[in-house]
Amino acid sequence: MTSKNLVALVGGGSGGHLTPLIPVAEKLKLKRADVRIVHIGQKGDPLNSITKNADVIDEQLLVAAGKYRRYHGENWLVRLVDIRTFFFNVRDFFQFITGIFQAWFLLGKLKPRVILMKGGYVCAPVGIAAGLRGIPYVTHDSDAMVSLAHRIIAKKATFHLTAMDPELYLPQYSIDKTRQVGVPVRADYTFVTKEDQARARKKLGMSNDEKVLLVVGGGLGARNINNAIIQNMNKLLAHKVTIVMITGHKLFAEVERSLGSLGLQENERERIKTIAFSDELHTLSAAADVVITRAGATNMAEFAAQGKACIVVPSPFLAGGHQLKNAQALEKTRATIVVDESNISTLAEIATMLLDDPKQQAELSKNLHAIAHEDAAEKIADTLLQIINESA
């Protein structure tokens, strides 16, 4: 596909690098009817269907990218003796080089007017190829730090768009090219009033008298969070709590087996809803009083838009410790309760205390909603169109 006003959106590897592309694409289409939008993703990414199935994405094209495996807190000695990880990194380095050549030819064929780099390893080969071809591109970071891929391609970017205060991204980004815009979320995520919560519960067959706890492990699930809830399930049920667990596809059967081993009464089991994955997360979270979640930037932006009372358990092992940094930034503004993975055994107790405290729920809701950027998608679209207009 070639078009006079073609925009390429690049991202992959996690839902947080893909779902924000859809509201950006929607805003671009609303503002410029002649814009054509291509998503460039990573070959083999199981989450590519998120954008492939979106009506506002005109075409999806894939390149090789590879992955640099590193784990936060792991020392260099451990990395050196980890032969398996070393082998995969060497193999994927060649995929990365292949991806640069593939992106070079692809961009030469597409001739996009501007490119948005949303995140994920695929941004590195595409960004290098774009720089070599002189195609303008913009990076967007949802986390409270610059990703590895964006560090590689930062120098030639026209602008750096960020979720948080630009000073958090120094010195990797130059302050004069950096703009805080927030994280784009779908239009479904708006502030939840009591009336909205009641409507969501009616849709889900829940009573307004229930205390509802939503447990979200992220796209791949979170075994430690699931286990912490399951091990304290009897206490939660005794507290008259309805629990909705989004387990992730990989952990769904495991969670079902664990629940089956608890010997629950039928009426107790009915108060536990287990879901592998849902396209209706906005409805489930709207119905909830309290949400337990990882510190993924996109999920937190969605819950911020809704003004939900959240308990955050950041993963300590992800690359660069980005979830730890996200959680620290949220905790500073008293927008969430943060539970360290090392203290995860206290999770159910903290959840019941928060469920019993409407005043604290309201305070967390207010503080988290205060950091929401409901116009993030529009600001990103405006930046991309500004570059197109200036190059006309």
C-alpha cells in the first residue's frame, strides 16, 4: 500500500504497545479522511491480532525484530553463565539485523509521511531504517523510563512523546524535543460514576449490594497474584466479596484446578468469576470497587481514566524494572496502594481493608483520575499531522 498521506504505527510484544495504537488511529481518521494507516509489527507476535482486527488499521505488515533478554536485578555474572539466554540473544541479534533490511525495503515501498514508534523491540529495526531513509518518526513511551528500543533510535526522532514528566526521561531524551501527552486509551474508558457502576453490574448480572474485587494479571497473567488471592479465598468469601479474576490464557486451567481443590460450596464458587481474557475489561473494571493489577502503563492509564481504586503489584523482573518505576511514580502522588512482590502474602488482607473503606477508595479514585490524560490520543495524532503538514 502506498498513499500520499500514509502513516505507519509501529509496536508489538505486549498489549501495552499495541492497544494504544487504535485510539491514535481513530483520531487520525477523524482529523484527516485521506490518511491511510499501516501497522508495522513483529513477526511471530501472538498479539498482532489486536491491530489486525481493528477497523481503523488499513493494513498490517510484519518484520523480524528479535529480543534482547535481560532481567531486572540480575547481575552480570549470572547473565554470563546463563548459556540458554545467551544463545537466544545471539540468535535474535541476527533477527534484528534481518529486520533492519526488511524494514528498509518495506519503508521504501510504503513511503510513509511519518512514523509513530509506540514501543517494543520491533521499533529498533524500523527506527534505524527510517533514520537511514530520512523518514520522520516520533517515539512514545508509556512507562516512566525510556525503553531500550527507543534509546537506540532516540537521536534521529523528531519528537519524544511521554506519559509522564519529561524530566523522568533525561538524559536519554533531549528536553527540547520531549512533550508530555499521557497514554492513549480507548473511548470506552471514561470516569465511572455510581450510575455507571450500577449499569455495568446490571450488564454482568451483579448486585449493587456486592463488594466486587477485580484481579487483573495482564495479558500473560500473573501466577503470584493469582496464588495470593486463591490462598486467601476463604477469607475473601467470608468477607462477602465477589471476585473476578482475569487469569490470562496460559494460567486459566491452572487457576481453575486450584479453585477446584479448595472444596468450596456451590454458592461460594458462584461468587468467583474466572476469565482467561476479555474484550470487555472496561465493563468489568467499571463494575468493580477495587482493582488489583500489575503496574503496566496502559492498564494504569485505563484505570486512571475511570478513576478506579487500585492496588498495584509491580513485576520486579521485567526489563529495566519499568513496572517498579511506574509504581513509584504512582505512589508518590498517592494514586494507588503499592504492594511489593516480596510482601504479596498481604495482598488479600489489604484488599479487604480497602473494600471496607469507601473513603480511601474515593481518595485513591480522585488521585489516580487526576493524572489521567483523556486527550492523549488527540495530542499524538496532532503531532503526527503537524509533521505531515510541515513537510508538505
